[in-house]
Amino acid sequence: MRKRTFVLIVTLALLSWAAVTYHLFLQRPQGKAQRSVRFQEQLELLESELKYQLKSNDELLFLLHQFRSKYPDKIKNLKSLASLEQKYAPDFSNVVIGVLVFACNRVTVKRNLDQLLKFRPSAEQFPIVVSQDCGHEPTTRVIQSYGDQLTLIQHPDQSDITLSGKEKKFKGYYKIARHYGWALNETFFRFNFKSVIIVEDDLDIAPDFFEYFLATYPILHSDPTLWCVSAWNDNGKDSVVAYEPELLYRSDFFPGLGWMLTKSLWMELAPKWPKAFWDDWIRQPAQRKERACIRPEISRSKTFGKVGVSNGLFYEKHLKFIRLNDRFVPFTKMDLSYLKKDNYDVAFVKQIYGVPPVTLHQLQRGSIEHSEPVRITYENKDIFKKTAKALGLMDDFKSGVPRTGYRGVVSFMYKGRRVYLAPPADWKGYDPTWS
């Protein structure tokens, strides 16, 4: 009896409390304007919280990728990360990427073609087109020996290019630009590829060359702030790279030497294609339009062509020391969405300007007490050139952009330590007069 009475009293008390609450709060007169203001405030609060959560998720994905790159053995069995990768894994089964090999008069094109065929995962997914200039018959016979494993096209215009004065010695560059323009038109408009990987006949390639381009294909097509993917790291010498072949970056510098572009980009460039020096032309602000390329920590291509129209420029001092990746990285099974600008830039700036600044002298002397990444600041091109040269980096600029630079920052290794050669945090952009 007492128990039933107690329950009745508690029930009545709760009902009374509910009635009072309803009367005091829900029945309180409230104007339309006040309700509208409160509703708007709640919407703004929700929007703010969602934006913060999205930003936090992007940063978390970036950090997870970095952790994966540094400690691959520790996360093999993490089901949560595996499911995350599965969620973001794109479908590559219907992707077709043309491979355009430029050849002229080097019979050593066989070395390049052998590697392309060895590492190519699928002839249907990566059809190879070899475009030959020069009309060099021994080279033609080498290419034809591969039969239906590739398609040979030959540049029909073998006419001489008339130049005068100092330009005469650059005739080779004029012929290369003419050949490039014709072959790219053939590849995109005759063969109708959506994307093409450009390979020159003097390149060695890495075992995961095709895997790298296949994995980055969706990002190149979905991020309008990107305009190429390159297999090349200009500062890829063994002494200044980390042996972390999983690492990929955005770069404002067009690297070339094994690179992928889209048909839409070619349609933009083709009407104004230059008569010579196409690679320097493509790096100019009018063509780049503040777009970036993806490039690797360790190069997926390496030139073996010491002799060419550039007469071995940079080869003996630099190019022959580039490290070529020798480990297959399953990029298509990774989430590479961190390379999209909206995800990349916030984490990048926080990372670069969150590390302690040091001087060149401190770095060279080895007087830094910790082994963590550091930053060296440059405020003008002379300081950059002096520092880059002292640390074994390429010190030149193209239209004001340093090789491998992103937002003015050049990332490299020095005696096992990650170093960022960076402009001040209030960087305003590239100065095209720097050269």
C-alpha cells in the first residue's frame, strides 16, 4: 500500500512539474520576429559547427596519411583505417590513359619501351603510342619490332625551320615544340584519350610508374587547381630525399619528365602553343594560372639521355644523381584526397610554419638539439640561391617559381632531417622577375 501511494505521489509531482514548465515556457507569448531571430541564430551556430567538423575531418585524414607513410607496419591491422580507405577508394576499372612516347633518332628508345611494356599492368588501360620525328630509319625499325604492342605514328612535317642569328643554335628546340604540338593533337583528337602520360625516349621508369598515374587520375580530373601529375622530383637526388616513396606533394613548379595532362588542358594550350622552348613557356603565369602539379618525394622517372639538344645541361652535376624509386607503392589502395587543394593547404601552412626556424649556419654546423623538422627563411632571391646552393638543391627559378616549390616552400632532407626552405609567413605570391 505504501509503495503504491509513493508511486502515485511521484507521478502527480511529475505531472505538476510538466504543467508548470509548459505554462511558463511553451505558452509564453513570443513574437514572430523573436522566433525568427532565434531560429536564424541556431542555423548559423549549426553551420559553424559543421564547417569546423569538416575542417577537422580533413586535417585528420591528412594526419592519418602521414602516419601511414611513416609507420606502415604499425597500421596493417587497423580495421578502421582499412574501412576508411575502402570508403574513399575510386573505381579504376574503366579508366584508360594513353601513353605518348616521343622518339627521334635514338635507337636506345628500346630501353624505354622495354620498361613500359614490362611494368604496364594492362594494354587496354594504358595503350602506348610512339610518335617519331626525324625520319631516322634505324630507330623506326626498333619501334616497329614491337608489333601490335604499341602504335607508331610519324611526324609528317620534316621540313627545315629557317632561323637567323643566335636563334640558329636553338633549332632543335623549335623542332621539338613542333613535334609536340602535332603529336598531342593526334593523341587527343585522333585517338580521343581523356588523359595522356607524356614520356620521352630517354627515360627509365619505376615499377609503380603506372600505379602512380592511375591513382592520381581522379584527382587531376576533379580538382581544377591542378593541371598535371609528374613522375619527377627536380630535387630528387639521393642525398636530399627521404626514402619514403609513399610521400606525394603539390608543386607550383611544372616538373615534366614523365607527366600526365588532360584533354581539356590541351584544348586550352593548343591554340597558343609556342614555336620553341615549350617547357619554359608552360611555366609562365599566363599558362599556369596559379595551378599546381602533383609530384613524388622519390622520382618515378630518371633520364639516361646525357646527349641531346641541351648538350647534357645539368646531367653531370645533377640529373645522373636523381634517385629512381625501386619499391612498388599501392597508391590505388590509398586515400589521396589530401592532395586536393581544399584539404592540402591548411595542413601544409600549419605544418611549415609550425616548426622552429633556424639559420643555415645552425643547420650546417649541426648545433640543433633536436632531430625534428626545421625551417630556414629566405626573404629575397639572393638568399634563396645562396641557401639552395649550399644545401645541394637546384637554385634556379622559372617565372619566379623555385623548383619543387609550393607557396614558395621547398621541402627536402638534410642529413636525415626534414627541412623547409620557406618565405616569410605573410608570403604574397611569386615574383616573375626572379630568375
